[in-house]
Amino acid sequence: MVDTTTAVRGEPASGTDTAKAPAAAAVLTISVIAATVAIITGILAGPEVYTSIARGFPGSAVVVLVAVLRSVHEVFSVLSLGMLAVVLMFTSRTTRPGWSRTSMTARGLLRAFSAIWATAALLLTVVDGLNTNGMTLAALNDPGQMGFALTGTFYPAAWLIVTVAAFIVFAVSLLAESWAAHAVSLWIGMVAILAPVVISQVLVGPNHDLGEDAAIIQTPLATVVLGLLAAGVLLELVHPHCGALGRMARSKLMWVGIIVIACADVVISVFKLAGTPLLDSTTGWQLLTRWAALAVIVIALVAAAPAKVRNGAHHGDASPASARSGSARTGAARVGVLVGVTVWAAMTASMVLVPSPNYFAPNSTVAVFLGYTVEAAPDPIVLLTHWRINLLLTSVAVAAMTAYGFGVLRLRRRGDSWPVIRTICWMTGWIITIVLMSSGLGKYSPADFGIHMIVHMTLNMLIPSLLVGGGPITLLLRATTGTGRLGRQIHARVNQLIAWKGLRMLLHPLFVFVVYVASYYALYLTPLFGEIIRYHWGHQLMNVHFIIVGYMFFSLVVGVDKLPIELPHIGRLGYVIAAMPFHAFFGIVLMMTNTPVAQNFYRTLDLPWLDIAAEQYFAGGIAWAGGELPLLGVVIVLAVQWTKQDKRDARRFDRHEDAGLSDEFSAYNDMLRKLAERDGVVAADSESDAAADSVASSADSSAEAGPETAANTPAGSANSAASSAAQEGTNEREQ
């Protein structure tokens, strides 16, 4: 995150239509150049690139439309998500992001960019369907052909996902005011843009598991980083003194992002070239041009970094020559960023129009689905020695451990303590993730259902139970306390996310329980697993889903972070016990079913060592025992936490009582005294009522027994005495 809030206070009202003209001209130029490059690439490639991959040529009109719309998508997805990130940075101390002219300009541009992006993605739903199915525009007049164009490949569905995400970004920029809504829309956009990427060139060829993981890492990161830089330049064209680009150039996170983008691009390049020389293919030239674009961006950032010092708050103290030099550097940096972003977007859009060399590399049936071969039977020695890095989850684990370590280090430098057990839990959880997914277990899990279930249960139960014990949110809040303006801003935004109503719904115990339990049944007892296990992106999607859902579940049970809804200890215990029968029943169903899960996929692999029915039975046993034992361990941990919490409460009460800060005993004694007084009054009233009832009962009995009997009773005697006294008084008055 880049702290840019201080640069916009008291700025002149330069966000007029005239001031926006340079920004509009820059965006139009970027779009035209990117579209032109993509059109030329598609036309020069000709029908041969389609026939080379056994696909019909859809006609020049479709090729041109795809080139234009693809380039528009690349440009405006970068601008939309980058501008959305800028809106999140230009925030006030309240929940409303629109508080300065710069942020209002950013939101206005965001609305325009996201609307164009959504329109292009919607059109691609149809046009790219025609392109990938080899159908001309004439198919639009035939409902049958049109239906096949929309369902024959994954591309229409992928573009529909992008359309929905772009529309959400547009709706949020138009209607929402909260910071949390903008943050969630950014996350949705970053995930959605992966849809057309993971089903394209990185899904084909040997080692496509590594290429696809690199693309999953690079695509959202490059979109946001390059979008931030482009958005910073556009805002400086409208508000010359906001200094957004210079601040981004000095941001360490920005440079880390660029380094990760470059490293991921190296992996993607090696995968796409598939051993061919760099300059022997169109793809090689495109990759080389994209590297040059990234180099131009780096040079521009180096030039922009000191520009803010020269043109900052004390720019009036500088000499005219120094001011002119600083302005020239700033202008050159802006041009360099826009040129680099334009070339990057143009090359990215053009790459999908020409098959890369990895399409034509020799491959086996197993490697077509997995990206690698698994020839040896998975005995314990093989599982321990046959490693293959899971690039995506390893990168996530390294990033998570690094960030956590920096947080703990910041606390220690400040003199604050952090429980060692929490650090151990967090680091152990991610280390297990790396070992699990990069060892033979992770390598063989797509090909062996029994091993897959071991990985599933570990990702869904053991690892999340360790990660929630690390308390990452608590660490983030403590590490950003008292760390300057940027730290206060991060601290406030994290608290806003915790208090967000949407997060409260997502972490509602009932919703989490249903998702956690239903995931097993919906994934394995329907055709869903058999469909997505065929693709590496589907396998990674399952892995990420297991970790996230497990983290949500165990954060409610044994987590140490403060959540919108927290269960009492007895509620947590019941929560865990309620989930245990569902795991057992699911395991029994797997063991007793006659039709193996995803049997068509496993038969297609045709591995000589794979016994499909036996592995299914083994997987059912793992689901049964692997679900019960970890939950039983969680119950034990929960009991320990409950006991420790009671002891902490008791010690805290004793300290307050000794210091005279607690009046609970006095209040308790007052309550007992009042109860005693109330009981005494009630007892006296009860005795009086009982005596009266006794007298009344005696009188009734005497009346029923006759005058003589009544006179002999106490009540009768009293009545007789009263009658005698009344008679005597009457006689005296008469005398």
C-alpha cells in the first residue's frame, strides 16, 4: 500500500473537463495502439494458425473483432483495477472513500473504465465463442450454431465471469461509499480475470502445471501493479501536484510486485517456448517485447522516484534550472510508464492469437492432464523422494511466512512481545503445506484418489487448525499500531473489514457449517469432481477451497483472532461434535458405493499401478478416520483453551478484588440480603394467610355440624361471645 493521502489536501480544483482532456487522450492512444498491434498480429497470422491446432478458421471479421475486444479487455482491466486500487488509497478517516478532488476524479475515471471493460467482456462472450469454435459471424443467424458457440468451449463461460466482475466494479464505483465494498470488488476483479487465462495457452503442453501456476500468480499482480502506475500517471495529468507516481515509485511493495512479475514471466516464457530458440517463433518475439516493456517501466520508475523530492512541498526553494530538470524527469517518467503499460497490454492481447510452441511439444496422455508423468507406483519411498514443486501454494506459503515474520519483528523492535506458540503454529502450518503439495503426495494426488483424499483432509483440517492458531489478523492490528499515518490507515481499514456486514454473513456459524460439510458431498457425490480434476486449474481451485473453508471453520472453533461473531466455549464444542457424524457418513458412502468417483478420468490415465476401486475404498477410510481424529484433537485443544480461559478470568477477578476494583462480592451479598428480606416477608404473609384460611375452614365446618357443635368450637365460642356482648349492649340502651 502506498500512502498518498497527504498529497491531495488543499490542491487546486483542477479536475475540470479541460484538465481531464490529457488523460482521455492518453487512454485513447493506449487503446488504439494496443488494438492496432493485435489486429496486425491476427491478420498476419492467417488461417494457418487455426488449422495447425485443428480448429476451423472463423473468418477475418471474427479475428479482427477478437483482436480489438481482447486489447480493450487487457487495457481497461488494467486501468479499472489500478484505478480501483488508487481509490482505496485515497481514503479519509471515515468509511467514505470520496473525500478529495483526486479521489473523486479517480472514481469518475473508474466508472468509465469499468463500463468499457464490462462491455468488451460481454461482447467477447459471443465473439470469442465463435473464434474458439471456428465459426463465422453467419452463425449468429442460426440458433443451433449459436448455442454450440456458447457451449462448445470454456471461453464464453470465462468471459461471462469477467463480465459479472466488471459490472460489480462498475456498480460499486457508482453506488457504494464504503471502503470495504471497494476492497471486495477489487478482490473479485483480480480473481475473475484469471478465468480466460487458465483455460488458454498455459493449459496445454508439458509442464503446464508450472506455467499455469506462474500465470495465476502473475496475471492479477501485473494487472494491479501496472494499473496503479498507469492510474497514477492519469491522475497526475489531471491533478499535476498530487505526486501519485513518485510515491508509488518509492514504494517497496511496488518494487517487490515488479520483481515477482518478472520472475513469473521467466517461468511462463520457458514453458511457452518449450525448448525452442527465443527468436524462432512469434511467441518468442512477443515475450521479448514484453520484457522490454517491463524494462521501460523500471527505468521510468527509477526516474520518477526522486522527482517528488525536487517538486515536493519545498519546490519553491529550488532553482529554475533544477525545477525544469525535475519537470522533465517527471514528464519522461510518465511517458515511460504509459509506453510500457501500452506495450505490455498489446503483447498480452496478441499472444492469444498465435499458438505458442508448447502446443506442438511431444506429450503423453498422463502429461496432457497433469503436466508431468507418474510412472512409478506410489509406495512410501516414491512419495518421499519424488518431489515436484507446487509453484502456486509454495509462493503463497513463502509470502505468508515472510509477512508474518516481518510483523513479529516489528513488534519485537518496538519492545512488544508476541506468543512464540502462535509463531510456531503459523510457520508449521505453511511448512506442512509446502511439504504436502511439493512432495510425492502432492505430485500423485491428481492421479490417485486415495492420495488425493489424504491431501484433502490435511488441507481442510490439519493445516487450517494450525494457521488459525497463529492469529494473523491480531498480529497485523498490533504491528500497525503506532506506526505512522500509513500504519494507522491499514489498522483502520482492517477494523472496517472486520466490522463489515458482508464478512459477518460469510463468517456466520450456520453458513460456515453448511459450506464446510456440504463441500464433501457436493464435490465428490456429483459429477463436479470428475469434471474439474481433468484440469490443473481445477485441482488448484480445490486445494485453495479446502484451505479457505477449513480456515473459516476452525477460526470459529479454536481461532485466536477477533471475529464478527464469536461462539462461547460450549457452543464451539457443540459445533465440532455436530460436524463429526457428517464426516463419518461421507466416508462410509465412499467405501460402499459401487461406482468409483471420476472413473472415466482415471481410466483415461490408464496407469498400470492404479486400482481405482481399491483406492476409492481407501479414500473412504481416510475420510472417515481422517475426519474423526483431527476433530477429536480439536475437541481436546478446545477443552484446554476453555480451562485456560477460566483460569485467566479467575486471576483477573482476584487482581481486581485485591486492588479494590471489583464490587462483585458486595453486589452478591446485597443480592442475598434482598432475597432473604423478600423471603422473610413472603414467609410472614404466608403464615397470616394460613391462619386466616384455618379460621375460615373451621367456621365452615361448624356451620355444617349444627348450632350446638358450632358453639363448642373456638370459632363458635367467639361468635357466641360476640352475640352476648351485642345483646347486653342492646339491653343497656333499652334501660
